Amino acid sequence: MMLPRLDLDQRFTVQGPIPVFNITTPPTVPGGVPTTREVQFGRTFSRSLNVTSTFDSDPFGRRRDGVRAARAGEQVAMTGIEQARNELVYAVQATYLAALRSRALILVAREAIEASQEQQRVAEAQFRAGTAPEFDVLRASVQVANNRQTLVSAEASYRRTLGALGRLLGEEVLPERELAPVEPPPATDAVASSVAGAAANAASVAGSTGFPLPNSTLEQALAEAFTRRPEVIRAEWTRKLAETRVKIEKKGNAPGLGLAVGFQFNPDQAGFAVVTKTYSIIANLTIPLFDGGVTQARTRQARAGVDEASAQLRAARTGIADEVRTAFIDLSEASDRRKTAGENTRQAREALRIARVRYNAGLAQNVEITDAQVALTLAQSNQVNAGYDYLTAVASFNRSVGRLARISVIAPKEAAR
């Protein structure tokens, strides 16, 4: 709605010297004395109050188009904020899950060290008893050293990941604190809605949108991404802004009609005809005749901006489609790997148990136990990686469709009309 403008201007003036004019009046009777009156053209101290109201009728809607352009620009900025939020929440979730992965791998490495140390103890006892060669002791010692190297690497990776998480959260040094566990859910095709909520909340992300269920088909995911991704919405608002600018520039030579009403109060007025209150009403009609082709050039430039914005929208949709397809494939692949990782670990643990029984019975060599232990450690590591790869793939999928952005704060497209 177009409203008039109202301005108030109050002035206090000190000036000098003040011009003075003397008026001599002849005597009214013969032989009388003439009189002299002093008239000042101003005062040393004066006050004035001006009240002015102006109204641009905007008959061709140029001003209204400017308001629409400003609103579209506001939405472009808001979608930029939500785009950054979508990326930041995903980065925090992925880094948080990476920290949990590193911590779980530390536990696997410690379990492997304990198992290899126990095997070393058994080999040394049997060597002293003369029932096992010294090679078994050396092989067990080497395995203990190798497992310790793995533990050192896992602990270093954990510290690096905590540092990265601290930088994302704006903390120079992330304090040593117990990270909230995020265990992969038992179901292979769904993720509990609390999973990412726990990760993001524990990482101090205000207003986390949680971990929505990735239960969409590829076509549904693409449709959702084109509706929710801030990049697409931002490109759409940018195109609307460019289209509005075309309308504004086309009206550069449109006539203008304005009305101004003014009131002035000068209580310290001086002179011959003292008037302390005045007013004015002015109607202003402007008809541009020729602007040297500026309007036409600016209109062409604005139309080129529409073409550029349309190209950016197509590029954004193409890029997002590729991201959604990749995330969908990664999620499917991570889900399939989860289905076999747990069973593989169970079989590796059983193989280690059988190898130990055979070794204690004198039916196998120590290398068989070492190989079984290495296979179990690898299976456990693969199970940890498969679980957190799945959670990370879910976070990536939710990011690709824009579920980590607050779509509710972006005004609907009808607001630009």
C-alpha cells in the first residue's frame, strides 16, 4: 500500500546585524511634531516550523514494482542464509558421526590388543613348557605391536576429528566431553528420527531439524529437492527479482504525478506585512520527453539479467539432481553393506574361537589364530564403518533434498506477486 510522506522541520536561527528602516510620519495637525517609527527587517533570534506532506500517486506502478523488487531481494538473502544452514548442519552431523566412528574404532583396536596380548601370553607359556616353538611367541609379539600402531592411529584420528568439530562449533579447543552415542538402528531401511537429532544437539546446533526418514523413491526425492533446496528457491527468487527489474526499467519514461502540501509557522516574523502562518499546495506533473535511450538500454540489460537468472535456475536444478542421485546411490550401497557386515563379524568371531580350540589341542599353529584375529579385527572395523557410513549417507541424503534447512522461514512464491 502506497502511503504519503510526512516531514517536520523546525529551525532556530540567530543572525545579525538586523537591517533597520525608519519611517517618518508627518504631523496630523498644523505645527505638530512628525513621528518616527523604526521597522526591523528580521530578528536576532527567530523560530520556524515547517510541516510538509508529499504523495506520489505512482499512476504506472513503478514504485510498487520497486517494493516487489525489495521483497524479492529480501527473500534472496533469506534463502542464502538457509542454504548456509543446510550445509552447516550437514557438516556438523558428518563430523560428529566421524568422531563417533573414530571412537568406535579405538575400542576395536583396544579389543584387538587385548586379544593379541592374551595370545602372546599363551604362546610364551607353551614355549616355556616346550610345546610351542619360539616363532609363535615372536609372531604374537609382532601382532601386539601392529595392533598398538593401529590404536595410535585411531586415537590421533579421533583427536583430529574433535578439533574439526570444535572449529565448526566456533570453539578453539573442544573440551574433553563424552559424545552422545548414535548407534545405527536395527532396521536396514529406516533411521530413527532421533539419530541426527542426538548428533546435532550434542554438537550444539540450535534448532536441529532432526534426521528425517529416507523412505523416498528417487523420483520423490528429486521432487522434494526441487521444492525444498534453498539453492533452487534462491534461483527462483533471483529470477523474479530480475523480471521485476525489467518492469521497473520499462517505466523509466513514464509520466509522474505528485502532490505536496506544506504549512509554515514563523512566530518571530518581522517587517511591514507580518504573516506568521502560511501554507502551500503544489501539484507536480512530470512528462519525460527524451532520455537519450537510457531507458531502452537499461531495459535490455534487465532482460539479459532475466536470461542469466533462468540459466542459473536450470544449472541449480541440474546440479541438485546429480547430488540427489549420488546420495541415493550411496545410501543404497551403504544399506546393502550393513546387511552383511554384522554377519561377517559373527562368522569371524566364531572362526577365531575354533582356531583357539584347535591351537590349544595341538591341531593348529599359532599363525592360524593370528590370521583369525586379524580377520575379526577387519570385520569389526568394517562393521563400524558400514554403520557410520550408513548414518553419514542418510545425513547426505537429507542435505541433498534440503531437509536440514528451515523451509518454513522462506516466504511462499506468491509473496512476490
